[in-house]
Amino acid sequence: MTDFEARLNRHIKKGFTLIELLVVIAIIAILMGVLMPALSKAKERARETVCRTHLKSVGLALTMYLQDNDYRTADCSTTNRFLWYKNGNSGPFRGTDDGDAYWGVAYIDYIKNPKAFGCPSFGKVAELIYTQDPEAIKTSAFCLNSNANNKKVTDIKHHAEFIVSHDHIEPKIEQGSYDMFHNDGPGTMNLTHYREGGGRSDFYPGIFRHNIRSRQPFKTGGRANMLWLDAHVSSLEETTGDDVPERWYTGHK
């Protein structure tokens, strides 16, 4: 071999062998398997943070409304569905006398943007419960406690222990343990309308929809967010109701 050929060979870059490529691909696959669950959890934490922030905004809007309306909540006795607008997804808002209206329309002058009633984790739920137009209800992610309807709040002693709203798949909850978090006594179940055998059992995973750790039909291992009358927001781990007193919904002592 001449000196020229030797120098040329030293400058030729060697490529990866097939085995080396397979090893690299295997390492990348292992890293992806480790990172993807962590990334998924991080995304859900971000979605829950947005949800809690929105719910907090609703609480602040409610506080301003109460100050301007003799400390009585809005009359949402007629509103019982998810829709904001009279025409599709835009246009004038529905009134509180509209049975298809979402209860948030009563407070729209104080919160301005319906997106504050949205929850990023509610998207898939919306597709299940309003299949004809899920986009129309993605900003209707929080339920109204019916006991917080047209209520003189000065009659409630402990505002920090009275639920105004929380994550749910219903726009309004008004049937006790049938659709609320409390149960009828130790050892019984809450949310019976959504439990196995209930009329809306398909929707149960949409209630405790944050930080889901199980994909069983009636056990998510997740949690929900709750808005209290004093405008603070807290979370509630999935429960059968033994740790949720009924007075949190009724305001009774």
C-alpha cells in the first residue's frame, strides 16, 4: 500500500454496523418507554392546574356578583344544560330562562369569557355526552350545586364549607347522593346514578378525571376540584362519600 492510500484510508469515516444501529434503536425505545409516562403525568398536572385556575376565576366572578346583588346568588333554576349561545358556538348568549342554557350565563358579565368554565381534561367527556357538537360544551365543565341557586349567602355560616361548584359531567346537581359526592350513610355509595348499574354509568370516569391512576370502569384513582363559597378551590380524591358530609352541599349546620 502506498503512502497516499494509507493516508486516504485514515480519513475515510467508518459508518455504523447493523448491530450498532439496532443497539441505538433499542436504547432509544427504552428511554421513550421511561419518559413517556412521565411526560403524560406532567401534561395532566398542567391540565389540572389550568382547571383549578379557571375554577378559581369562577369563584372570583361569583364574589363580585354577590357584592352587586345583595349577596344573593343568581336564579339558575331554569338553566339545566350545557349551551352558552343562541346560535351554535357564537352570537348572543342564552338567557337564564332558557332550559338549554348553561348556568354560567348568569355570571357572564363578571367573568366575560366562557373559556373560564372550561377544563382541559373535559374534552373527551364532552365528546361522549354531547356527540353532535362536543365543541359547544367544552366550556361547560363545572356543575352548579343546586343548593347554591338563588341563595342568600348571608344565611350560610361557614362559607369555606359550602360547595358552589366542582368537576362533574352534569351542568347541575340536585339529587343528593344520586349525583353528589356525599352518600346516605357509612358504607353506602355516592354518585349512584354513575356507579355500576346506574343510568349514567358510562360517564363515571369523567367525574374524578384528574390524576387518573386506574382505567377500571368505576375506579379511576383520580380526583376532582371543588369551588367553595369563600372562593377557595380544593381537590377531592376519589371517594365513595364517607368523608363528604351532606352539609357541604346544603349549607346546614
